[in-house]
Amino acid sequence: MKNILLLTFSLITFFNLYGQDIIRLNKKPNFILKSWYPEFKEFPTLKINEKKILFTYLTDYKTSKLYNNDIDLKPNNAEVEIIETEKPNQYLVNVLKANDNYVEFELWLELGNETILIKEKNIWKNAINIYPYKENRIMIQKIKLNLSK
């Protein structure tokens, strides 16, 4: 009985320590915001009170698990309505009010159970030590889109 308890405890400890997936990236990932219908364009120009479908696109690491992680868009300098669509990382965006001629979006990447290691100067660093970290998300990038009135 003692051996069974010891074996069970060992297995639980092993799976707790090694349960997280580790994603190793040789360089920082780069995301693009693209528009969808009616125009398919990278870094589109937005208009006030005109809805546009945007989606995030990871330029590198298309075969990585990182490609499927959830990303939240958060506007930095404008009043923007953002509705997530049924498709992953796709949003219906409507700029309501802005004081600048651009809108800056923060891209917050959901980590889930994954640990992301990024190689910097031949040293593997945890992404939560490189990027701002909040509520199991990292702010992976800021993207500015021009605004026309």
C-alpha cells in the first residue's frame, strides 16, 4: 500500500511539473493586423464610425502552437468598439472617437498552459519577463493603424 501511494504521489508530482507546454521561439514573433471584407489589406486605414473586420496574422511560426492562441485587441488612444467574431482572432472594429490621426492597438496574447521562451542573445528568456504580463496574457505587440475622417 505504501508503494502504491508513493508511486501515485510521484506521478502526480511529475505531471504537475511537466504539464505545461513549452514553446521555444528563436526570435520575437511579429503580428500584422489585416482587414477582411471589402478589402483584403495589411495595416488598413480606419474611418470614424465605419465598421471594419480585422484579424491578427502571425507572420512567423505558422506551424507553432502560438499561431492558435487567443489574442485580445485593446485600443490605446481612442474610443473603439471591438466585437470578437466567431472566428478566432477576428474582430469587428468601429472607431467612435479619436484625437489623433491613428489608432494604436495593444495585442494581448493568451498564454493558457503554455510557457513561451524567446531566445535573446543566445539565452532563453521567459516571455513574461520580456513583455508586460497581466491576467495570464502578455502584451506581445503594439500596432498603429492610420485614421481618416
